[in-house]
Amino acid sequence: MASGETLTATAYITHHLTNLKVGSGFWTFHLDTLIVSGGLGLLVFGFLASIAGKATSGVPKGWQNFFEMVLSFVNQQVKDTYHGNNPLVAPLAITIFVWIFVMNAMDLIPVDFLPVVADKAGVHYLKVVPTTDPNLTFAMSITVFLIMIWMNFQVKGFGGFMHEIFSAPFGPKLAPVNFLFRVIEDIAKPISLSLRLFGNMYAGEMVFILIALLGLYQLPLALPWALFHILIITLQAFVFMMLTIVYMSMASESH
């Protein structure tokens, strides 16, 4: 979009839903998704590291108090849901919850603000909500899936994991059926995990874009939807985190 160009409603929606891309075909990179998600990760976890370095004993105050509440909340969910003994699970859950939340929270910035600023700088496409990009949500879910597979081998060993795949739930006599069910179950996990986050955030972003099309008349709708969307972005981060913990717990249990 050239600066000052007037767009039709359809072109406006299409413009806001188009990623800043480089490359072609399979090797197309969505630069806005990579830059925004990476920048937010560095910012929020760098901030957390700074707070941890300055943490004091006794009654916490300020940001230390806030983040200790968040960490305690997530850690309690891990204790209640994960029944194994792996030091990776709690840090993984905290990372997922915090990172997805801050990425989702980009949806609360007015839809035209950052794209217009970028357009002034010569960048004509910019999607500022990384979780509205299925490439990112699939990448996160596939990472969780690979950790889950690794944990199965770590906890059960190769023999125990193969025995579970071919024997549960109908016994070794129906090994082909058990294997087919297990493949379907495991493939469904990353697909459902990624599409749930992507679908909810994409729909929320679309509503913000449609409200923005109303111009000055958007004010009575934008604020209520933004307040309601705070619940959505928090819930989606929580659901992704909880399903990750559940998958890790299933990988650490034997039938």
C-alpha cells in the first residue's frame, strides 16, 4: 500500500491479512511473524531475566510480585496435571503461556497503528499478531509434539514405547489396529493444538479489522470487543499451555 492510497473495504481487509514475505514456494518466510514473535520473546524473557536477577527475599513488590504470581499459577497447574518427574515441563509451560500471551496481546493494538507506521518507513505489509499466522502456531505445536515423542522414549524406553503403541488399547492381538489408532491420535494432537490457537486469534483479528472499517463509528464497538478480547487472548494461551502439560503427562505414563 502506497502512503495515502485509499483502499476499498475488500482491499483493506486483504492488505491487513497479508504477511510481509521473502522467498517463494516452500521457502517463503513471513518476516513480520519472525521479527515480531522473536522481538517479543527477547523483550519479555529478557525482562523476566532482569527481574529474576534483581529478585529479593521477603515480600515481593512491583513486577517481581506480579511475575511471581504468574509463575506460581503456572507451576500449580503443572503440579496438578503432570504426574511425572521431569524438570523440563514447568519451564516449558511457563514459556508457552507467557510467550503466547504477549503475542496474542498484540491484537489489542489498533489495527492501523503499526501498519501505518511501517508504511511510512516503506514497509507496505505488516501483520503484527504472530498467532494469526498458521506457520507459527504449527511450528509451536510441532515442537511440543517432538518433545512429547522424545519424552515417551526417555520415560518408557524404546521397547516400552513400542509395546504401548502396538498393544494399547486392544491388546497385542490387534496390533495393526492399535498402531493405526495411535498414529491418528498423535497426528491429531499438533493439528488441533495449532488450529485452535490460529482460528481463535484470526477470527478476533478479523473482527477488529471489520470494526476499523466503520471509521469514527467504531468507538462504541472497539472498546467492548477489546475488553472481551483480553479474556480470549488469556484463555488461548492457557489452553495451549494446559494441553501441552496434558500431552507431557500422557507421555510420562504407561498403560
